[in-house]
Amino acid sequence: MTSAPKHLKSGSECPQLKENQLRLYGMRFCPYVQRAKLVLAAKNIPYEEINVNLVEKPEWYLEKNPPGQVPSLEWIDRDSKETRFIPESLIVCDYLDETNSQNRLHPTDPYLKTKQRVLIDRFSNVVSAFYKTFRGDAKQGIEDLNKNLAIYEEILQDTFFGGSKPAMVDYMIWPWFERFPLLSEVGFEFNADGKLPKLAAWIKSMEANENVQKIKVPTETVKRFMEGYKNGKPEYDIE
């Protein structure tokens, strides 16, 4: 496994953007960045990765994106030669899917696409419960997690939410499932009561997916980062 690019921080210079090269601004441990990386991998899109320190944000990155969030995409338009920039994980992923025809991840049927977007949007309830559990309100967080996961258990009718192979919805919700083992120390064990068998099978299928495996950061490394993050001292360039 190659080393991840170092995270650039305040006082650094922005690397020169090259023509005919797509750039992804990210942070190695960010689940929202993982969304974009999963789509890039699934569609076999080459890109340059620039990591950003989200505590000491580079001035040049804040000029490009005042909220300072990641992921974002940047490239030089082939025709106009203008530099173009897109922030926000879902917008980034939709753009990648719409502009690269190989291996479409969204359904072509507008109704099915809308139904899957609802699943993505409502997954914010799971995300909120995840961080509530992680940050210390374990009892309420675990209750909220199990309640919201039960909804996805009921909806899942195939190997993946997208059918026989992963679709956009699968990749958009996966990063938090991959992080569930981080919650074991505060008392959350996925499917502890055996009421989520379909989701448990889905997790195994996702773990076997080559795109998931390709961009996965080792769980122990993520755990070390999250411990620092929880204490207000994230260490971005740990190996």
C-alpha cells in the first residue's frame, strides 16, 4: 500500500493544477471523502489526491472553498481553460456519475433514482446517531442507531440496495458501516440482537467489493485517528 499524501496546512502553498488532470481535495479519514473515492474507484476515474489539514486549514483552500470542507473537485476545463471547482460529497459524486458514462451508479429510471436518493438523504439520521454514540451519549445514540438501522433492514430486498451490484446509494452510506467497529468500546455491537440479518449480509458483500477494499484505511489506523479527533487533537499523518 502506498503512503497517503501528507495533509497540507496553513502556510503551505497550493500545488499547481495541471491540465487534463482531475484533482480531489480530501482528508484521509473523512467518511464524506470516502464517498467520492468510492465513486472514483467504481468508475475507474484517474485523479490527483491533495489532502487538507482541517484544523489548520490552508489559506489557499479557504479562498477556493470558504467553509473549508472536503471533499471537493477541481480541474481545468478543456475548452475554456477555466479552473472549475465543486464542493460537497453528494454533489461531487453526482457530477462524477453524470459526466462519466462508464458504470452508471444512479438508476436511469427517475423514480428509482429518487427513491434511492431518499435513502441517502435519510441516512443522515444514522450518521447523527453514530456521532452521538461516539461522542459520549452512548445510551441514546445506540437506541437511535438501532431504530434507524431497522428501517434499512426492512427496505433491503437484494444483495445490495442498488440490486445485484452496488449502486450510488450503497457507496454513499457505506463509510459509516465501515466505522461501526469504532463504537464497540462504548457498547455498540452491530446486530447484537440478531434483528439485522439482511444488513449483516450486505456488510459482508460490501467488504468483499474490490472498490471498497481498494480505498479502505486500516481500522486500527482509523481508530488511532478518531481517538485524537475525540480529544480535539487529530493527527492527520499517522501511518
